[in-house]
Amino acid sequence: MSSAANVIVLLGLGIAGILLAVQRRKKTIKEDFGAFVDRIQLLPPPQPAPPKATYPLTGLVFAIKELFDVEGYVTGFGNPDWRKTHEPAVHTAPAVSLLIEGGATCVGRTVMDEMAYSINGENKYYGTPTNPAAPSRVPGGSSSGSAVAVAAELVDFSLGTDTGGSVRVPAAYCGILGFRPSHGALSTVGVVPMAQSFDTVGWFARDPNILHLVGHTLLQLPLMESRKPSRVIIADDCFQLTNIPSGQTVTIVIQSTEKLFGRQVLNHMNIGKYIADKVPSLKYFQTEESRNGGDSISDLKALCNAFRLCQRYEFKRNHEDWVNSVKPKFGPGISDRVRAALDTNTDDENISHSLRAREEAREAINSLVEDDGILVMPTTPGPPPQLKMKGNPLEDFRTRAFTLLSIAGMSGCCQVSIPVGQYDKCPLAVSFLARHGGDGFLLDTVRAAYSTLQEQVEIV
């Protein structure tokens, strides 16, 4: 055999080896995508005898974030030191029990950011779940594994929690639906608290019908005739916070709304200016520039500042004693956030201003959307950041993200993240927000609008 032929053979073997390694990697990713901390099985009760109807979630499987109590298991909270220092749960969290009693089967507990204190989804100890929609990007946190399990089609739906954006962000990054319910609408008993003023139990799904079904089961909503939105408000200033051409997302929403509900329901406004007028306590969180006629973005940032201060304060009250006594080792980023929370001055007058701003924001946003209104905004400032991204670009992205996310947090309203195609080969999402207590209305709206939104995605 000639030397040229030998080279060709060796080259072929080398390529074959690379392809085999890629296939093995794909197989490894396909099997679990790093979504699970452990596999458990919680089975539903036996089906009722005919002629009674089967349970509504029969045949569906789901996973849960590792901060939900399950009887007989230690709740991990994303950190091995937490597991080592806590006893097995005596009761299963009511949110989990409702789904099992509804006919679904729980198949595992999923990876989360430590102490639920991040929106990236990177965990030093349990690894970073692979984002099926963009493997080189973060999956989003802190409910990272729950989102990945759904996006990878390992389960039909999953449970997460959303305090500052921990359902909405990973849903947006992974290209699936993510629902944050109205604050207090669903019990958080048996869920490790992060910051009670904002903690909610949320859920993920790929299918709007499953999202709707799970929501009705969890919230125990009555079956009622669905209502169309009377107002669809585009938050123009919120879209200015993104690095996505507004025409791509806003056009999709406008065209879908006109087709489904009519042009007359569409409205545009700068939500920041509205909030500044209706939330007087924000003056304590504004910069000198914004007090002297700054733009609406600075007003939204002031709302975010009030939110983050209250979140740190409540996190400190919940976990300061444990952190100081156990001295756990946290991963990069988490350590800084925990320390910032513990350094919060609990005697600071700003805490009372923050709590007052929260109550004023709830009144303001609920008055804006009323019973049948929808506020439309981007879920995040853009595509998910690259894995292991650090420094100022990441911090700037996080700041803009929380500026958007804090609107629902401070108002207590329900919000859903909806995939609307791709940008830069990554998932893109918009959010619909409805009044506090309007969860059924929002679920109905998503189910009615989803297919039309996807049709417009293809057109745009």
C-alpha cells in the first residue's frame, strides 16, 4: 500500500473516531442532559372505577426541583452541605402531592442553583445541565434541571420555583413555556424559602395544553368559559432593554393579537414612567439623575433596586444562622450573592421603603391591567449567555434581566414566558403578565394564542 493510501486510511480512521466520540457524547447528553440530582418514583393512586372519569394528569410524568420536600428524602437546596445538615422530610410538599393525586408520576429531583440564588443554572457540585436548545449556553436558573428535563423531553412537565425569575428565565433560555403564578396563589409549604415576599411555585411544559392542565390542577381552578383580553399593552421601554431587534418580537405579538383579538385591543406605553408616577416610594431608590427627569428605564431600575434589597433582607432572615454556623463552601457567584445578602443592614430604613414600594407596585400594576388586560414584555434581555461567562458583560445582562423580572416580583402578578422562535441560533421568548389572581385567564390566553404566535414566528 502506498504512503498516500496509508494517509487516507489513517485520516478515515481518525474521522471515524471523532464521529464515534461525538455520537457517544450525543448519547450521553440524550440520556439525561445532566438534569437530575437523583431518580425517585412517586406513583399516583389507583384509577377510580368506571363510570367515574380518570384523573386529569393520568399518563403524564414530571420532575421536581430539589427544594421541594418529599417524605423520607432529604431536601438538598442545591448544596451538599445543606443535605448533610438536614433530616429527611416528614411530609411531601402539597404542590407535589396535588400533581400525584391528579394522576401524574414523579420520576426525579432536578439540579438547581445553590440556595436558589442565581439565574444562570451553573452548579459547582452537581454540574450544569445541558441546554438542549443551545448546548454552548447556560440553561438558566435557579430551576435549571426542571427546565432542561422538559426541553429534552425527559418528562412532560416539571415543577420549579420563581422568586426573582427562576422559572421564567430557564423557560426562555431552553425554548419552553414557564408559568409563574400569582404570589400566594399556590402553597409554598414544604418548599425551602428563598424570600417569602416573592417566592412562588411555578411549572414548565412544552405543550400549552399541558401547561393549562397542570395549572388547573395545582391552582384547583374551576372550569369556566374563557375570556378574551380587552387590552394588550406593549411595554415599549422594556423592549429597549433587550439586544434583540424589537421588530422581531413585537411584530410577532402585534400580528398575532390583531388576528386573534382585533387591532382595537392593542396599546403601547412606557411602563417605567407609569410606575414612577404610581409608586412614590421609588424615590428612595432612584439616582439623582432619575429624580431630575431621568428616562423610564431608570425608573424600572429603581423598582429593581427595591426588589433586590427586599430579597436580600428576607434571604438573610431565613438563612443567616445556617450559613454562619455551617460555613458552607459555595460556588463562584453564589458566594458573593450570599455574602451581599448577609451584609444587608437590617436596621436600614430602606427596608421599610422597599416593602412600601412593593405594596404600591402591586396596586399600580393590577390597576393597569385590570381584569382582562395583558402586559407584554421580553422575558430576558436576549439569548442565554455563554457557559462560564464572567465579568462586566454578564453583570450588565443580569442587571437588565432583573429590571424586567422585578415587575412581576414586586406586583405579585402572574406571568408566563412563551417561546417565539430564535435569535442568533438561540431560543427567544416574550412574556404575558396578567393581574394578581388572573391565573386562569392567563392560562386560557396562552392556550388560545400559542399556535397563532408560532405561525407568526414562521412568517417573521
